[in-house]
Amino acid sequence: MRGHTNIVNECSFSNDRRFLATASDDYSVRLWGVESHHCIATLKNHFLSVTSCKFSPDDTLVATASRDSTTTVRLWNVKSHRCIVTLNGHSGIVNSCAFSADGAVLASTSDDKTVRFWDMETFKNVATLQEHALGVTGCDISKGGILASISWDKIIRLWDMNSQQCISELKGHTHWGHKCHFSADGALLASTSGDKTVRLWDMRTRRSIATLTHSKGTTYQCSFSSDGSLIAAACWRENVAQVWDVKSLRCIATLQHDHWVASCSFSSNGMIATAGGDCRVHLWQ
């Protein structure tokens, strides 16, 4: 699917599988019809690269994060395609965002070393988490109310959403961290890094249980299939996204691009979207 004019940094399916959102260095977010393969809207209000895009659990909103000089997170109405609110507060590039399972809270992470929680009724910043030593590059929230944040400081921190306290540190990556993603049941967390690996973490023991290695370069966006049996991750320098069987840890598919791959995402019915430096969005079944 063609339309973006620069790198696609992240892609995310709506929960009902009807739409795909893609965030790009061309300062825009595009909404695509999954069945039609057509772009149905281009969301333009950011002034610099858009780093992240996520649908709310009820698919009524898309949250976007960016490198704007105004360091913003924006919320868009999926039906009207309009920006309904701008969330200001970070003092550095905003790298990622994630909704809580009930849609009540949006988390955002930034180069300002913080994670911020935003109340989705008042659109106010209700908490700021500040224990990372360097910029926070990614986050995700489990259905059990645990937020994982990953940072340039190589550490993944787990936070209790209610108490807003750090409850664990996951150490193992040997280079800066990039993105993290929970399995749907919250039992596993996957993380990506400049150390060329994807690590799988058991949330019961909070230990690394597997290291999946790329040969050449940084791993970026990662995504579990809805049943948690597969994990996909984009690899920047190898021009591929790879899919592994979580149980056997075998690579079962290599999704080849002509240029490096930055983003990949599973839909709830097993489709995979990938995108990156070729500015095109690829769908795989």
C-alpha cells in the first residue's frame, strides 16, 4: 500500500481488524482499510516525524506521538479523522504511546526520561514516572494493569498502574532498548534492542526465558499474535521482519523487503503488517 513519502515508524491494527494506522517521518498518520487496501484518511497536524500510533480499545480514537518541537501527543477521532485534543507536557521527543485495557489511561514515553499517564476523561496528566536514567523509547500495558517501559538505559521497568510505583527491573539487553510488547494474556513480554536481539520475559518470574538473535542490526517494533504462539519483530539492517514460534523458538517465516524494516504488527486474525524505509505498507497472511 503506497502513500507515505518517508519512513514508516510504526503500524497498528484496530481491534476490530477493519483499519490499520501507520505513523511516518512524513509528519503524517494514515488510516487504511484492511480489506480495501486503500488509504481512507491522512491525519496531518504534527510538525515533525510521527513515532507511534495506537487505537483505543473501543477503536474510536487513535493516539499519536511525535518528534514535534511542541513535544505532543495527539488524539484523533477515527470516524471524523479530526484531532480532538493535544496533550502537552513532555520536554523531549515523544517516542511511544499505549492505552490501558479499559481505555481510561494513555501512557506516553519520551526522551525527557519520563513516562506520563493521561486521564482519557479529563485529558490531564495524572502521573509522571521518572526512574529511567535515559530517554524512554517504548511502552506497553498488560490487561492486568502492568506498564512496561524500555529505555536507552538498557533497562525495562515494570510499573503498577494503580500505585504508579516501579515494581521490577528487567536487565539483560547489552545495548539500548527500543520497543516492548505484552502477549494478550500478559504472561510474556517481548523487547527489542540495539544489541540485535528480541528477548522474551516471563512475567510470573520476571526473568528472560529466551533470546532471539538477528545477525546484523537493531530490532524495532515487535508484536505477538493474538494467541501468544508467535512473535514477529522488524530488523533494521536485514531488510526483514521475522516470525518465531514462541514454544519452539524456531524462526518460521522471514518477510523480505527491499529496504530496512522498522515496523510490524499482528492483527487479531493473524494478518501481519510491515513497513519501513521503502515507505510502503505490506500485508502478509
